[in-house]
Amino acid sequence: MAGTPSLDGWDIARLDGDDSLPWIPWGSQGKARARIAARADGYQVAVVEAEPGYRTEPHVHQHAEFLYVIEGTLTNQGRRMTTGDVFAAAAGSEHTHFTAETAVRYLSVFRV
């Protein structure tokens, strides 16, 4: 592995302490915000912070989505999830129940 490593095709960012990644509103309720940390091949990596009571609107996943709970507790599809839990939702799956029970911070990987 000689030479300088290539960053072609890479999007590398730091979330903590980097104010160059703006917060954007997340959802329609005004109870969550997100930072899009990286993008590649149509996928995005977002860190989301949501207040207790935040809910997602029902939707069908057009593409697979992956979520990792960094901190907090939420209910997803009737299952309680807390720090360290993950889910993977297949393309075509219905997402009907998602509620933040506490303040939550999670990482979501999805395709737009």
C-alpha cells in the first residue's frame, strides 16, 4: 500500500465540535433536528436529536434504513429501544410507530 491514500469517493466528517455541519429541522413537528454527516451513492448518514414525544409520520421505506440509538429511549414498531439498540428496515416495510420516550440521539443511515 504505497503512496498517499485516495479520498476519491469518501466523505469523512467529525460531528462533535464541528460547527460547519448545520442542524436542519427533522420531521414536521419541530421536535427534532439532524446533521447530515456524510453522503455516498445516494445514502446519507444523519445524527438526529429528538425531544420526548417526537413521532415520525407513517411511511413506507422506499429503500433500506438502518438506525443506531446513541442515547435515550424510544419505541419503534411496538418495541422499546434504548442506548446501543439497532434496527434495519427493509425496502417496502411500513413504518407506523416511532416515538421518542425520552430525549434521544440516534444515527440513521438511509437513501434519499
